[in-house]
Amino acid sequence: MTVVGVIYLIFPSRRRENKYGYRTQRARYTDATFKYAQKVAAKILLLIGVTTWLIGFLIKSSGITQFFILEIFLIAIPIISVFYQIERRLELFNDELDREISKTKEEDTHEIIND
């Protein structure tokens, strides 16, 4: 996750048509949401990746290796949390974008009626 986060941070995907980058349906909603998704995905992947790396390093250096199977099962938690955090932020971003669009359309309608 750390490596992918660094790659996304340094070389973010520029277009929705690319096969590279964070590409869920919500992320590809508009160009603005796609660009936002790339920034958020890079930061969250990097943060969760470094955090899990540090936890793994601490466990390894402490000599507690009998919990290896537990560690394998628990690795799913950070992975799931990455997607949850990114999708939640995209949902909020899309809602805000939709409100701005509807506000703009409402203002345009009032201008036509008042003319």
C-alpha cells in the first residue's frame, strides 16, 4: 500500500479513461471527482501503508511471531478501511458537487424568468 500510495502521489492518473489509478464508479463520475479520488487515494494509501508497515515492524522486532496467522487475517482491516475512507470522501465530494450544480441551474433559471 505504501508503494502504491507513493506512485499515486508522484504519478497520479490524469484521465478517467486510463487503466491506471483509483477507478471505481464513484471516482469516474466526473473529471473533478476522478482528480479528487486520485489525490485522496494517494494520501490514504500512503498513510495506511506506512501505519501497517510500522505495526509489522514493531511486531517483528519485538519477537512476537507466533501470531502470524492472526496478522494475516487482520491485514484485511486496513485494506477495507482504505476503500471505505476513499469512497466515503468521494460520496461527500459528489454530494457537494451536485449541490453546486443544482444551485447554478437554479440561478440560471431565475435569470431567464426575470429577463
